Amino acid sequence: MTIRLYDTRSAALRPFEPLEPGKVGIYVCGPTVQSSPHIGHVRSALAYDLWRRWFGMRGFDVTFVRNVTDIDDKILAHASGREEWWALAYRIELEFTAAYRALGILPPTYEPRATASISQMQELIAALIERGHAYPADDGSGDVYFDVKTWPDYGSLTHQKLDDMSDAADAPTRAKRDPHDFALWKGSKPEEPESASWHSPWGAGRPGWHIECSAMSKRYLGGTFDIHGGGLDLRFPHHENELAQSAAAGEGFARYWVHNGLVNIEGQKMSKSLGNSIYASELVSMARPIVVRAYLASAHYRSTIDYHPGALREAETAFARIEGFLERVVRAVEGLPAASAGVPGRVPAAFAEAMDDDLGTPQAFAVLHDTVRAGNIALDAGTLAIAEERREEVVAMLDVLGINPHAPEWAAGDDGEAHTVLGALVERLIADRASARANKDFAAADRIRDELTAAGIALDDTPDGTRWSIT
């Protein structure tokens, strides 16, 4: 048994060889909690949830770290006078947590917030300055930059030459030695709140985006660890910069780089400017969360998913066939021992081979559906023992994929849990709308109502408050 994964840095499939036998350390870039989670966020989280489950199925002890970026330019920009930046960050973090829970994504071993690792970031910056790979700005701004020309291997992750790269856009170029240099520390600005600033040897300020993950991955996994994951859009500049600054500081950093594909909406890139974003709250209102998970998991994690209005209906039909088979077997073999769920080695060999091969979920789902068909044929022929064997295989595969409808997280009734999660998200938006109306920001209030209406949520303003329902 050898797990192979596609390593972005080597641009090739590589057999996985753990740093420590029997263990695997995974660091995944989590959300920047600036706005509500959308389908791309949950697709990425699910991809690494599947990797984590499969490593566990293969007997590895997995340490899984997914960070929360809770201080950033975008968070400060999205905060308003009626909500502090840290309150916005925490509120949005709770939305992400609710979305993950709704889709059965396992909580990480550790989920560090960037604001809790400031001292580790400063230590890393100081080491880079001492090694000659970083410099404080000479304009009195308090900024500190990474000097890309001091690191000849810069560009090795994305296979680019420095002259072909775009300039770093995370800070003004006035104090940079080279336009490609990126910010490690950002000096405080008069227009920013004092609460978004920390003391440092270079002046009050806050960390740059890239330094956060280098510091947090080292803190929780060590200077060298097995796998670094994240969305395809993070390869450059974020992951390229992480690799450069960690390696320049003398760390081995990630031994494998894994990136998941993105989500298009009906052939177009999802973006706020196009108004085509599909939010997590919408997904769990349009279909059962277990079906949403099955839909997202069925595509290869490195592929681009092209979402369209009928996608979840198709997924519901396919999943209903699986549920129908399980129910048929239960009725037909009543009194026989119950199937064993998730027993190592119980999944069919073809399923295991597919998952070992760079998490080949399309092929794994094909094995799942073939096994369901074989089980139904056995039922039709009256060969109940064979049908029961096929059911055990199906249950084991569903457990690996996290979509066993009889597992505890789903058996309590995913419709009820989804309604609870949806209710929390809707009530939050209703509160935002009420606050906007109180502040006479009627444009914002109307926008929130329109977003809810588009998602299939009707609002009814009554003397006792606003009521909502699913249309």
C-alpha cells in the first residue's frame, strides 16, 4: 500500500513517505474571515477533510492544522463603525464553523488564529533580518520586507522566474528595494484602529499575510512537516512567499505541496463583481447537507467544479439510489448481523486503489455505484448473503467519504441540523438588516433582503419582529 499525491513543487505524482513513520502532519490555509463562506471555501475544506480521513483509514496518526486569518487588510476594510474588526472576524469565523459542521467536515486537531501567534511571527521576522533576507523600511513607516533577491530559489514552487512575476501588491513600493519584495510586518497607519496594532522592534503594527502561516505551521507542526495544502489560487503569491521566508529562515518547511481546484458557476469564475457567488448557507438550503457533501466530494480535488442549477438535483438522485439500496438490504436481511462500518480493509480493493492514487474520488465513487448495482442485482436474484456483503462494502466506502446516512452525525436527521445551521445564519442576517434600518442605511437593508430572497428565504416584517421561511 502506497499513497501517491500530486506535489505542486515537483509538478509530479510522488509516493508519500512520512517524516515520521506512521504519522502525518498536515497544514492547510484556512479562511480569511472577512465575509461569509461560499462554495469554494467549503469545497477546499472538504478536499482536505477527505485527505485526512483517507490517511486515517490507512492507519496514519494525523495531526491536522487549519488556521484562521483574523487580522488582514480586507478584514479592516470590511469592518464598519457599528462593528469592530475583531467582532466581524469572530462572527464570520462562526459562520465558517457552522458551514463546516453542516457538511460533516471534521474539526482540526488545532485551529490557531493569527492574532494568537504574533510573538512567533516577530521571532521569524527577526531571524530573517539577522540572516540578511529581510530589512526594515527606511522611511519611518515601521514596515519590514522580505528581500526576494537574497533568496535564489524564489519562484521554485510556481516555477517562475523573478522577472516574470507580478509585483507584490501588499504594500506601497516607495520603501522597497525591489517591487517584488513583500511585507512581513506592516507599520500602523493613522486611519487604522489602535486595537489592530502590536508592539514590535520595528514599531507598532501588524503582521503581513504571508508570515502568519509560516509561524503557525512551525508552532504546531515543527519547522519541517509533511503536507501543506490550500486552494489553487494561493500558490502565488501566498504559498510561494511562505516557502521563501521559511526556507530562508533555515526551516525545511513542507515536504509536499497539495492544492485543490476552484469552483466556477455555469462556466464563469465565481466573483463578487459578477454577483454569482453561491454561499454555504444557500447550499444547505438547496439540498440536504449530506448530498451537498457527496456532490463536492465526487469531483477530483484538483479539478475545477462547474456548478450549475441542476447539479444538486442530479446529486440527490444519485445519492437516493445508494440510500434505496441500503434500505432494501435492511428489509431483505432483517435479523442478520448489522454491517460493520468503516472497518479497515473492508472497502473494495478497487476503491482503495483509487483513493491511494492522489485521492481519486471520481473512480472511488464509480466503485461505490458499481457495488450498489451489484448489491441490487443480488437482491433481485435472492442471494441475500451476497447482498449483505455488498452492503458492508458500501457502508465502509460511505464512512470513508463521510456520507454514511446512518452514521451518528447524519442519523439524527440532517434536515433538522441543516435547518438549525441555516436558522443561525438567517437570524444573523436579519439582525444585520435591522441594524442597517435603525441606522437609516436602507440600501444595505434592501441588499440583505434581496440576498435572502435570491436564496429562497422569505421575510415577513411583523409588529413582533421579522419572521422568515423557506420559499
